[in-house]
Amino acid sequence: MDFRAVAAGGGSVMVAGLRPDGTPAAYTSARGTVWSERMLDYTEQGRPCLFTSEPMSLSYDAPQDRFYLAGADGALLALPSCSHCNALTRYPADTLFVRLAGSTKNLLLGSDGFRRVEER
């Protein structure tokens, strides 16, 4: 596995990267000794889909108790503790490097520099 990102929060650690065949993968662990694969599937318009973007970064959002996996094509996959509740958001960014969680603002870094793409 070619690891690309790591984040910790909520009592666990998550790592993400690419398998040898080029597909994205993520794994979680509570103590670092036993790792479980985290499925990167989600539902869109009632049909099952898979996250296929190249992983660029992971972040943990404590208030929402979820990880976010950012992909190279502007895809942002929310990974809450409920593995059946994954949700994908797409942003018009050609390259999405990181999601920064703050108290009221989220920033995404694209190849053209910092851009605020959502505000809460």
C-alpha cells in the first residue's frame, strides 16, 4: 500500500492511500496493533457507489465525530462512525489537497491557492 494520508481523532487513527492496483483504500485502528479496512462506499441518488479518487489528505472533525478523506479530483468523502452513512461531496477543485476544520469555516487548498468553498 502506498500511504498518502493519516489523521487521528475520536479514539482512533485512520490511514489512506493506494493499493498496488491503484484503487484507494483506508484503514482504522484504535491502538495501532489491529487494523480494519474502512469501506469507501456511499450511496448517491439511491444507488451504491465507490470512492475512486486518489487520496490526498485525511482530517478529523471532532464536533461532527467524523473523518474526511479528500481526493485529487475535488471529491470529499465524509466517514462518520456509521460505515453505512458515508457521504460524498464534490467541489469544483482540480486538485483538493486538504480540508481544514475550524469552528465556523472550512478551507480547501486547490492548485490555484487557498479557496473558501464552504462556510458553516
